[in-house]
Amino acid sequence: GAPDSAQERLEKVWRQEDFCPFLHHRILSLLEKRKKKVGGQRQAAAAAAAAEAAEVQRVRKQQQQQQQQQQLLLREKQQRQVHRQLEREGLEKEAGSAAATPAAAATTAAATAAASAAAAKSSPETKTAGSLLSRKPTEANPRRPAAAAAAEEKIGPSLDSSAAPSAATAAAASLAFYRQDKGASAGAERCCLSSEQQRVG
């Protein structure tokens, strides 16, 4: 048949040894208590192991969350630093362009002033030559006699704008005409004055 259990083998031994029923029940109760105690210890150990595993898992999860949070904070800090750097570079570029604009304006103004000064220095001679060149023979001296006109005809025809000599040559020619006109006018006045004196005399 089936093998006897431990309790049945123990009862056979007790019957053979002629144990009393009190001892029999006492031994059984002690065995039951030990069994419960061992079972409780095992359950407690299992519960402790489970609690320890849960604690370890919780600590690991907390550490992972802290690491993720630190990485997120570090990433945000780096992004802020990059954003500040870009803003600083933009401000520096704007300041450089703002400083370069007045400098360029000052350079342009200085160049314009220098050109104006050079033009002002050369303008009197140019104006004198141009005025003498553009002045008509009759405007130089309205009372110019016929001798000046004849001298002008001997020198040559009037200047043409398409084939005009240089301004200095034209100015010299006009100045010579003016001097001849002035001399002729003075001679005519002297002749008139002498004739008047003869009449009076």
C-alpha cells in the first residue's frame, strides 16, 4: 500500500513504546507549533525579501528620475546659455553696425568737405576764365572804338564752343582785348580833349 506518513510512523513508534495519550498530544502540539513557526519565519523571510526588492526597485526608480531631472535641468541650462550667447552676438553685431554707420558718414562728410574745399580753391580762376570767355566784346566796353573791332577781326573769328582753346588761353586773349580797348578809349579821350582845348584857345 501507500507509504505511511510521518505522523503515522511516529504514532506506531509511540504505540510500540507504550506512550501515554498526554505525551502523544503534547508532542503533536509541539510539532504543530514548530511547523507554524517555521512557516511563519519562511513567510516573514519571503515578505522581507519582497519588501527589500521593492525598496531596491523604488530607490533605483528614484535615482533614475533624479538623473533624468538633472539631465533635463542641464539641457535647459545649456539651451539658455546658447540663447544668451546668440543674443549677445546679435547685440554686438547691431552695436558694430551702429558704430560703423556714423564712421562711414563721417568719412563721407570729410571726403565731401575736402572735395568742396578743392573746388573752392580752384573756382576763382575757373570763374574768371569762364567769365572772360563768355563775355561778349560789347559787354567788356560798350564805348569800344572801331579799332578794337578791327584788331579783333585781324586776330581771328570768334571762339566756337565746339573748338574752343583752353580756359587760360581764352582768358589771356580776352584780357588782351580788354587792354587794347582801354588804350584805344584813352587815346580817343585825349584826342577829344586836345580838340576842345584848341577850340577854346
